Amino acid sequence: MLTSLHPTVALADLIREVKTASSAWIKGRKVFPFFEHWQEGYGAFTVSAADRPGLIEYVKNQEAHHERTGFLEELQEMVEKHQLVWKPDYPP
């Protein structure tokens, strides 16, 4: 998900609202019959305005991209690239 976030809005509040609303939509329309709830936690990254067009193209082609590189593998690479700590006990 790519979004802009006003400085007065807490990221945790945005994520809570997205998870709550999307859970209700998924369950109400029975889009995924076995869906129970979203996992705990979330990941968030910032991007410069100059990099936004490239990121939009990435999101548009994400399904094809993940045929070559798995989501979890890509996430680990991003975490390591930005010198963050990867916690393998977090479920994908």
C-alpha cells in the first residue's frame, strides 16, 4: 500500500483503521473464506517524492515481481539494506 500521511496522523492509527475496515470488507463479502484476521504488527517505509513514480510502477507490477522474488525474501533484503534488525520470529 502506498499512501501519504499527514504529520498529525499517527501511523499506528492509520494501520489500525485500514486493518479494521479491510477485515470487515473481506469478511462481509466473503472474499477469502478462511480469513480470520490480520497478523499482528506491520512494516512501513518512507520514500522521497522523487522516488514516488518508480514506487507506483513497482506496486502496479508487484504480482509479476513476486513471481521472481518472494515477498518474505524481498522484505528481508529491504530490512538488511537499511541496516535494520530482521526478527525471524515475526510471522510473514
